[in-house]
Amino acid sequence: MRTQKTKFLLVVAMLVIAGAVTLAIAEQNKGAKDIELYGGKRGKVPFAHHSHQEKLGNCDVCHTPICL
């Protein structure tokens, strides 16, 4: 009985740690804070990348791969 509880708690702890690591990696991989986009005749146009990430909350809105 005690061994089962220990195994269960170990599995739960491993899942919590794995989730925390995944979130930390995702947080670090945000790309550049500010970027420049091609604005046609205007030339390079500044774009506040991190601000848009925070407002949208879902990178797939802009960065969805096109499936053919």
C-alpha cells in the first residue's frame, strides 16, 4: 500500500515538473522583441512583436503553417 502511494506521488511530481519545464521553454521561445517588416514604398516598418503576442495570446493566429 505504501509503495503504491509512493509510486503515485512520484508520477504526479514528474508530470508537474514536465509541465513546468514545457512552460518555461515556451516562454523563452518568443522570438525577437521588435522586428522590422517590409512595408512596400514605406520601406522597413517597425513591428512590436512581443506586444502582439501578449495581446493575441495565440501565436497560431499569425504563424499557422499552410497545409497543402
